[in-house]
Amino acid sequence: MKKLLVVAMIGLGLTASGCSVRMADLTVASTKNYNLNSSQFVKGERVTADDSVPVVLFPLGIPNMKTAMDKAIEKNKCSVALTDVVISSLNHAFIVGKIGYRVEGTQVLDMSQPHCRTVNGMANLSNEKPLILTNPKP
């Protein structure tokens, strides 16, 4: 019984262990093609997304950093980029587990997009803070 408990603890330690490595800290990042000269940017909420693949002796696919960033940006239909971005590499596998990338950042919302307005033509900006990326032209 004692040997079974030791083997179970070692097995749990090997499968639950892993590490995350911070790969990049970026001020602004986007994988979308948008004009960043809009004057109607606002700061959204902090989001996290990851792209990972399972590992059983060897990885069963290739994780993609762009997919992780796309997932984070697409959490809000008005989001066009992320600001204050942290990109991490995940390695939570020894024999079994998962590997991948995690992207965390604050959404940059473009309220000038047609689908981001309400019925009266005014967007609900009660929870968002203004974000100015360019100098407004007089």
C-alpha cells in the first residue's frame, strides 16, 4: 500500500509539473489589418487566451502564437488590438500534458466600426477608458 502511494505521488508530480516562460512584453500588438489612426479607441477589459496541443510522449501538433493572439482579440467584436501584452510559452508536460502559448493583454476597442454602435448611434462607454494612440488632427 505504501509503495502504491509513493508511485501515485511520483506520477502525479510528473504529470502536474510544468513551467511557463515569459517570452515577450509588448506595448501594442495586433494580428489584424486595421487602420490604427482612428480617434475613437477605448481601452477594454483584460483578456487571456492560449493555443496549446496535447503531449503523449511527443507533441501531437504545433502550437501557434498567432492563433493565441487572434483568440484574445476576438473575445470582443470591437477589439482590433491588445495593449500591455504578455506572451508566455507553456510547457506542462513530461510524458503527458500540454505545450503552447498564452497571450494576455488589454483590449483596444475601435468604436468607429459600424457593428460597435448602439441603436442611437452612441456606444456604451461606461466601463471603458479612452485610449489615444495618435495625436488628433485639428
